[in-house]
Amino acid sequence: MTEKIKILVTGGTFDKFYDEIHAKLSFSKTHVPQVLKEGRCHLDVEVETLLLKDSLDFKDEDRKAVADACEAAKEKRIVVTHGTDTMPETAEAVAKKVSRKTVVLTGAMIPFTFGSSDGLFNLGSALAFVQTLPPGVYLAMNGRYFKAGNVQKDRKAGVFVPKT
């Protein structure tokens, strides 16, 4: 039997949908439960929505809230869905506070509701990594994982790479 995994939702592209009335990407609710259902996830997970926010709008208090929630969780394995633009900064903030748990941050470059999102694969990868990696804070995207503090987004290529 596997341990329960906490999934903390913070928003990001993963949870955006196209608001036709206002002609922009917006938030209404998390898509994580639907993604888990469509992915036929059989893990023992608990989903908690902390925020529904674009990571470009994250402030220090938002990163602190994520770190505090990770530290307060009774689960030792935590996945955080997050916007990709500032995911490395949040991973570093969490790593400063949380040391005895395995925390994996993940997200999507394309909203789940668009139908061709990388979010389903990224969430599945994060769930696998959180079960197998040792305690620490990681970022998981496109089948790869990176240790917090050693990752950056290559905006031209649209992928994450080791920090140079």
C-alpha cells in the first residue's frame, strides 16, 4: 500500500480556461480532480486548492503560503501544481522551509482545457517522482526532474534546463 499524497493547487496555466466573454485566460476552479480521473489515477491522493493564480502574479507571501502548507501537511509526499514562469523561485522558497518531505512542483505550458496540454503527462510524472525520490524539493516537467535551486526555464525553447 502506498502513502497518501497531498496535491496542493496554486493555479498556473494548468488550471486556466479560455473566458470567451472577456477574451482572456482565467481561473474558475482547479482541473486536477478531472485530470486524475481521466488519467485513471489509483493513488491515494488528497487535493487542496491553496490559490488559483498566475505565477507571474505571485508575491513573497504566496510563496510563503505554499512553503507553510507543505510544512504543515501531515503527508510526507507532496505535489504542487504551479505556473511555470516562477516555479523555480517557489521551489527554492519551499526548499528553505521543508527538508524532511519529498515535494515536487509541476505545471503545464498549455492549459488542460485546450485538449493538447502537457499537464496530464507532467502531473503523472510528478506523482511518480514524488513516490520515488528521496526527501527534498524538486521541479518536474516533460518527464525530467530537477533539484530546487538547480533549474531554470529556457523561455525560447519552452522547457526547463539545469541552471548554468
